[in-house]
Amino acid sequence: MWVFFDLGGTLLDEEPFISLVFKEIYRMLVEHDIKVHMDDIYEKVEELVFTRRYGDYFFTDIIENLCFDLSQDKEVTSSIISYYKSRIANQYLEKKFIPT
């Protein structure tokens, strides 16, 4: 019996998806007049990961903390999370398995 864990792009390169998510977050923050650079996003995500500020829904938790930390605005954060859940996660992530 073999057990194999795909850690960090061994079998699947997730970088295109991660880039898509962060570019969308950047775009939405800018649309809400939050002055931010892509470097700020990557630095904040690194900090959030190292301090383990996420739970079962990694991307949702990271995005929520990231947006709130950068904007300090609950409405902006809520708007971006809603967009993420309806447009991005709905297409790519966090699908629930429904047995048939």
C-alpha cells in the first residue's frame, strides 16, 4: 500500500489558482479605494499563514483576515468574501460532496 501526500505542487500546480484569487482580491480592494500593492497582499498572507489565522476553510479565512487587516472595514471585507464565495469558490473550491 502506498500513501502519497501532494504538498506544494508535487502533483498539481496550484499557483495559477492562487494568483487568480490574489489578483481578484487586489482588484476588489482597489475598487473599494483601498490603497494596496500586490506585495502587501503576499506579505499579509504570509503573516496570516505563519500565525495560523485560518480554520477549516483556508482560502475563505485567509481572504477574510487579509481584507479586514488591509481595509479595516467590515463592509468591504463582507463584500469581497461574498464575491469570493459566489464567483471564485463556487467555480473552483470548497464544493460539497453530495452522494448520489
